[in-house]
Amino acid sequence: MAKEYILPDQRQAGKRSRNAAENISVSFSALSQEIGFDKKYFIRTYGCQANVRDGETISGMMELMGFERCEDARSADVLIFNTCAIRRAAEEHVLGEIGSLKRFRQQHPESVICICGCMAQEEAVVKEVLTRYPQVDMIFGTHNIERLPELLQQAMKHEGKVVEVLSHEGRIVEDMPVKRSSSCKGFVNIMFGCNKFCTYCIVPYTRGKERSRQKEAILREIRSLQASGRKEVILLGQNVNAYGRDLGMDNGFAELLQDCAETGIERIRFYTSHPRDYTSETIDVMKKYPNIMNSLHLPVQSGSDAVLKKMNRGYTAEHFLSLVSDMRSRIPDITFTTDLIVGFPTETDADFQKTLDLVDQCRFDLAYSFVFSPRSGTPAARMEDIAPLSVKKERLQILNERLSMHASENNKAYKGEVLKVLCEGPSKKNPDVFSGYSEENKLVNFTCGHDCTDTILDVEITETHSFSLDGKAL
């Protein structure tokens, strides 16, 4: 491999020190629009909200350089694939799309194809791309997004591949440009990285250690979104409950949540919470401020203590159930979504039954459920797998049917009720129907006599489904 390549090192990425994260500010005022003059860029983002927020920063830099966004990859001069590494299926989808561009790249040798995001932080993936996908011109990771302008200028010269992936604990870069993907809400990073090292998860290696933004910078961003007319902010972190620990704060997330609520913005949500770190003070703040939405994403992953221990989750099923029960007793109208993995290497039929039992007790409103996907370099990938894929798929089907049943029953209670819905625009399936989310985080499709995009309005629910509601605006 060429000496100029800076390749990912997963062993190095997994190291943790007690050093405070470097906090820097980057100026983009010197960027010349001549770089992208009369050129178009295409970006496709996969995965979680953190990736979406990274994609907004990438778009912000591209447009500062004069590029115009287009929705057709084959019409673009620069094609950017902002990737997710949480499951192998997601990686295969990206690689399939990249593979289909081989002829395009031959026909358009001046174009630039770029891979960034979490896949770029994986040693095995980068080696695979360099070996099998010669059409890829540029690879960079999650720790050096601010370097995109310089890297892209190198790649546009077509003097060899540009590969720069940093494998360190990470830092915080403020004052990055942003092109928001929504006109009614905005994602706000409050922290980055994860120190939990669940045995199945690649995120601590791709996103670095837990590091918190300064509260003043977060509040400044929220006020900017508020001034732009946006109604909702979504606070983001791999583990939001850990906010402030690296800054010496004992109950940092609850304090931050309160300060965010006192900005007066209409709606606040946050992703993702870890059951191990959830505090009573956070529940108190949620209960106190009506602009903090009573909906919570709380990943449980399994209902079996034996599996949870092998996963290194740091809590038991009983602890999770008591947490959910406590929240429901103090915030009766709270709704819950979760993540569930079936077919973890050590999972038995009895373990799976315990997951079903937990689902029956929690009655989740929505769950993201998946068959276990081994991630190269994680401890779970080295564990003996005791169940065949056919059994895992059967378990997933059983689980999904159970989840759908509970979600459907939960939603029936909303028929005839009036919910406050933030309209995000016309439905993708029917331009005569609008779509948005209620305070309870329910997807609502509804009719309205005028264009109500970006407004919060009362919607009477007329029909219910497992994972959505229908209604009419009042």
C-alpha cells in the first residue's frame, strides 16, 4: 500500500486515557467557491441520527465550496457515501452500491467517489475497499470530517487515492458549517463516542471515547435553531446519560436537559439513553418541563441476564423492568421504544423466551429488532455461535409478531384522541396527506386543508395501525 495512506487501527481506536478531549474551533471562511463551481455533489447517509448530523456537516462544507447538491448519483461530480457499521448487512448494501458504480467511474474519470463514516474506521472494510473497489478515490473517517475540503482537493487532482483515517480517542471540533436536512427540527450533538464496550458493538472503535461539548456551545446551537423557526431539537450522543462526566459534572445530563428546556424551544427529544446510567434526576427534569417530550428510546437488547452479562451491558432484566415501571409511575403517558438483538452467540431457547417475557411486560411502542451481526474485532465475534441462522430468523419472526401485537394494542388507545403533531411535510406515499410526529413520538398521517408544513397542530386520530396513526387536522 502507498505510504501516504493513513489506515485505521482498531487496537489503537479501542484505547482509553484520562486525558481531556481536545476542543478546537475551525474557520472555513477561506474556502473558495471556485472548487465546486458548476459542479454537483451527491451524498447518501446510512444509519443513525449521528450519521445524519455528520451528513449535514458534510453538505455544509460542500456548499461552502460552491457545489450544488443533486439527488441522482450518476449526475454528480462528487459522490459521497456516509456509512454505518452497526451490522454487516448495512456494509454489504454500501459495497453493493459502490460496486455498481464501476462503469460510471470509467465513463466519468473526472468524478470522485468517496467513502466516509463508520465503515471507514474499520480495518477490514478499508482493506476490502482498497483491494476490490478501485473506483473509490477517497476514504476518510469520523474523526477528521473537518479535513474534507483539503482531502477533496487532493482527490480531484487524481494523483492517487486519498486515504486518511485517524484511530484515536477523538476530539471536539466546533463551528463547523451545516446544511440542515429538516426545516422543522434540528439535530444537536451534545457528546461523542462511547466507553461502554458492549461485546457486540463496533461503535466505541469507530466513534472514540466519550467526550462532551461545552454546555454554552450546545445552548448557542439550540437558540440558533429556535431563531430559524425550528420547533424541535434532538439531542444526540452514543450515550447521552454520560454527558458531562469528562467535564467533572456529577449529574451533567439532567442539568443540561433543564437548561435546554429553559431556552423555551417547543420540543426536546434525546437519543440514545443507556439503562445502566439513567438517573432519577433525569426523570424529575422530564416530568417538570412540558417541552421535554415524554417518549424515550431505551435499548434493552435482551431479556436474559445471562446474555446481558455476555453482552457487557452492565444491568439485569430486573433493573430494566424496575426503571420502566418507575418512569411509568411518575410519567404515566410516557412511551418507550427499544433495540433488541436475537441470536446472540450464547442465546438459548430459554434466553429467547426471557426476551419475549420482558417484551410482554414492557409493551414497547416500537422496537428495532435484528439478528446478531458479528463485527470484526469485537469480543462477541469470537464467541462460539450455538444456534443456526434458520433458528435465529425464526426467533426474529416470533419476536416481531409479539412486538407488533403490543404496538397495535397501545395505539388503539389513541383512536378519537387529539394529538399535537409537528408536520414535516407531505407524506412520501401520498402528496395529499401530511405526515409528522406527535409528542408521544407516534408517526401520524393526516389530512389538512392547507399546507401546514413546519407547524404544530391538533390532529384527531381516526384510525390506528401497529406503527402509525391516521387522522385529520382540526
